[in-house]
Amino acid sequence: MDPMVAEFFHRLLRIRVTVAYAVIVTGVATELLYLGPRVQDRVIRHASTNLHNLSHGRAGTLFVSAFVVDAGPIYLWLPGLVCLMALAEVLWGSSRLVIAFAIGHVGATLLVAVGLTAAVERAWLPASVTRAIDVGMSYGAAAVLGSLTAAIPRRFRPAWLGWWLAAGIATVVLGCDFTDVGHAAALALGMGVSTQFGDPARWTRSAFVLLGAGAAFGFLLLAGTGSAAYVAAASGLAGAAGSEMLASWRVRRSKRDRSGQQLRPGVCQGEGDCASARTV
């Protein structure tokens, strides 16, 4: 086999989960487009993880909904999703990518369902929300974005963490849809689970390129393209700056504490020093 071809397949093997997911999602989207709007609407409603389906015991929607995406033309969002998932798979490995995606997708869905149930019971939201469409990869993708937190180089981690937490909170405050809460919850779940992932793979130039594309996709996923995106961006910048200042303050304080533990006049640092002081 040609070395270039072998290298190509080797790289594909490193992101096999990302490639498989992209192929499946593309196949499902293409088939639904071919079958027409009526069938597409029926499939989306059947696969939706809304309260109506979950309350009727359709737990399978928690799995199926991740492969049925109702987010516009696939060529607009699939490249960004692939960059995000490929980066996480390169840094963390295939199994941990699946764990992050699954925890975000299922965990955020169930948290949103609990919140919506309470809101409907207290008449804070209309009963029609129980049949709202809720399918797609967005919760899982948000969790994958959050899982990158522990892989970010330590020097830049406070700014990364502050940016996404502030942007996520701003999106929830400004948002008018329960999916905004789901995205923020999935992001937090991904951040939390990444602390158990151990050490990531070494960063390369291609990884930083994937990070730029994946982070841009993640921001559009959270904040969209409307006026809320500008507020979320400003909030993210403020959060990043605040986190950097806090991290710098903690470093300076740690250095002062260490310097304060050094030798001080009149203080015995060891048995030999104290014995010498007594014989003088």
C-alpha cells in the first residue's frame, strides 16, 4: 500500500467514532430529505425526546434522537461538528469521546425534562411544550466542547473556562427556549466529566486548527447568530478576563505564602540550629 494512503487511513482510524457518526447522520439526513417533508416531520416527532414521548416510556428516543438532526442544511453545521468531535477524539481517545457525548446528550435531556415537568405542573409554561421538538446532536456536542476544558494547556485554561461559563450563563439568561438551558447544562456536564479523563494527547498544529473551528462552531451552537450572540461574546470576554485576573492573584498569593515559610530571624529551623542557639 502506498505510504500516503496508509497514513490517510491511519489518521481516519484515530477519529473513527467521529467519521462513523458523520456518515450515519449524513445518511439519515439524506434519506429524510429524499422521503419528503411529511415523513421527515413524522420521524422527527417520533424521535424527539420531549415530555410526551418520555412519559410514554419511549426511552429509545434518548438514543435515536442523537442521529436525527433538525438544524437546517447539513453542509452548514456538519464540518464544524466534525472538527469539534475529531479534536476531542484525538486528545482524549474514542471511548472518552463517546462517554462525553453520551453524558451530555442523555444527562442534559433528562435535566431539561425534569425542569419542564416542574414548570408545566406549576403552570409556568403551557402544556404544549410537552410535545416540543427536541432532536439532534447539540447537547452531545456542547458536552464534547466542555470536555476539552481539562485538555486545554494549563496556561490558557482559566480564560477558556471563564469564557465558556460566562457565555453559557448569558445565553441562558437571554434565551427564550429550553434548549438554551440544555446546552448550558451539557457544557457543564462535559467540563465535569473531563476532570476524570486523565492526561490528554500532545497538542499539535492540526489540533489547534481543529480547536479554532470547533470552538467557533460551539459558540454558534450556544449563542446562535442573533443579537444574543454579541452579548454572549461580551460576557465571555469579561469572564475570561476575570478568570485570568483571579488565576494571577492566586499565583501571586501562593508565591508570597512560600516565601513566608523561608528562614526568619529568631526562629529555629532545625535541631542543630536550636542547639547552637542555646550554647551561645
